[in-house]
Amino acid sequence: MSTVEIGKRIHLVTLANATTAPDGDGGFTDTLTPLTPPTLYGEIRPATARDLERLAAGTVLSMETLIVIVPFHAGVTTKTRLTWLDRAGRSHAANVTGVNNPDQRCIDLVLVVVEVVA
């Protein structure tokens, strides 16, 4: 059984994992590699204090923290970045800071994400 009603999955979320590659000058460059499939529909909502205590206990969260619920995807980790458009057409990006697979059923993922402010 799904943890969120399908009608609440109104955001088309693009998924990409951060990878580190040598830059040729002795340093490294972070690049984003799209996951397969690269997009999923999900629910995005502000995180409540209860959500954060349950999903991210023991971490310091001082930025815009959101809860994103998407269908299960084995490639999603804390190195994943999400991007989406809101209803006004503004682009958003967030880094995954927590991944929860409720009851280890591989149906949905509940992600704690921190929005990237440009």
C-alpha cells in the first residue's frame, strides 16, 4: 500500500546523483548524472517538527527542509539532487539528506531534502 495518495503526486521531480570526477588540474569536479528513469511524480511539502523528529533525529536542520514522497527508486541516496518546477513555473533544487523506505517494502521513498538557495 502506498504512503501517499496518487492524486497528491503533482510535482514532476527530476533525479540526478552527484558524482566526482578529476578535473585534470589535480582537483575534482562534481557533476550530476541523471538516474534511470530520470523523472518521477511525487508529493512535496514543508517538513513539520514531527516529521523531522521521526525522520531526521539527531541532525541539525536550519535550512528550508522539505519532505518529498516518490515511488521507490533504488538509485536514490543522500548524493541525489532533485529538481522541479512549482505551479508558478519557478525552478527549485534540493539535496537529499535522508532516505526512508517505509517498512522496507520498496513501494515509496520518503525523502528529507534541503532546498538549494541560489
